[in-house]
Amino acid sequence: MLHYLVSDNQHPIIAVIYPLLLAVGYWVYRHWRFDLLMLAGGCLSCIAVIQTLLVKALGGSDAGLFLLHALLLLGQASIASIWLKHVQKGQTP
């Protein structure tokens, strides 16, 4: 599914660099220097990439697909907010 991330004019190394940058950013802002805003930005980035991949993979402009994408977006945002709340509770003294 990662081949949808790389279009004709982009280098395929992007599909390798993006997950590495996310992993490094997670470690830096979760374990080394705690910053909830940067973790939220990483969550937003993941949601945007996943939604883009799903739109490209499923294609079409059917109303049912639009509803599916909206529901998946709501689910992803809910999961991200719940995870961020747990991270914040674990980091407060």
C-alpha cells in the first residue's frame, strides 16, 4: 500500500524516510524532551497520510465512500486524542 504514497515524480526513498522521521520524533518528544504538541502533530501527520492513502487506494466519488472516509477520520482522531490524554496523564508529576 506504500506505493500509493510515492507518485511518479517522487523518489521512492520517501516511503522509508517518513516512518523513520515519525519514529525519531516519537522517541525525542516522548522520552527525551516531552512535548505533547509535537506528539499531536505527529498524530495529525499520520492521520493525513493514512487518509490520503485510503482515498488513492479506494478512489471513486461515491457518497458511501465519502461517508466511509468521514467515519474513518473520526475514528482516527478519537484514537489519537485518547492516546494523547493517556500520554499526558502519564507525564504529569
